[in-house]
Amino acid sequence: MRWRSEGEPRAFQDLCIHRGARLSLGWVEGDLLTCAYHGFTYDGQDRCTRIPAHPNMKPPPKAYVKTHWAKERYGMIWVSLKNGRDFPEWDNHEYRKVYLGSFDIHASAPRFIENALDIAHFPYVHMGILGDPKHPEVEDYDVITNPGGEFARQTFVSGSPTQMGLGRGG
């Protein structure tokens, strides 16, 4: 569940702590997120601040939702499910940045990453944009591992150089 509180991006697990309803079915009012099922209200940090059925009761400390690292940089909102970090590669001119826009992905994160790093499918699935089926050869390339993650440098598909990386966070 993505939303803003106090002007900052927030990313919560899409699960209300009360009955497991999807928080994305709720609404944002001011800086608070309200669950559509029983009206539990959450602040931008992760805490439940109100239980409408018991308005005089202070929500217990265990009434919170799991949050994820979220940061607005480079004109986008970045969310990490674990170990969020800045992206120093963004300012490195050797890396190519590609804006894909916003879209729903109906696949697991590992499947999506595998697809993004599997350049052999480019000439067929992304014909005319990232490759040409008449030239599907993938030239040898180096994979470099460092504390920031694994990076494939100077990969070529149909003569178009690309650089791809998968940071591990940290």
C-alpha cells in the first residue's frame, strides 16, 4: 500500500492488523490511512491511532502495520521490501536509465527480476525496441559483484550496449 503522510511517501504491507483486510481498499484523510473494514486508522509511522468501535481506548502497542522503506528521489518513489538504500548508480553516467512508467505486475518479484535480467528474450519479446530476431546472439559480458550488488557490464543485444544491475541493498 503506497500513500503519503506529512508529505513523505509511505509504503505499508497491504494488510490491516485487525482482520487482515487490504489497506489499499481504504482511504487517506489528511495524514492518516483508514482501513475500509472496521475503520482502524494508522499514522504515517505504522501505528494504529484509532479503533472506532472503542473510541476511548488507546490502541495497544502491538497494533501496528509492517512498513517498508520508501524514498522520493529522481522524480520517482522508490520502495524496498528489505534494506532500503540510496542509488549512487543513478548519478553515474555509465549507467543507462530507462523509465518504464507505472504498471501492475502479476508475477513474483524474483520472476520479474529474472525477466528483466534475461536479455536473450529481448529480440523476440521487445522486437524493434531492444533487439532484432535476425540477430539474437548475446555476446559475452562480465558480471561484476561488489558490495552494491551484481552488475552485468557491456551486454550487447543486436549491437545495442546496455548495462544492467541488481543491487542487494545494504
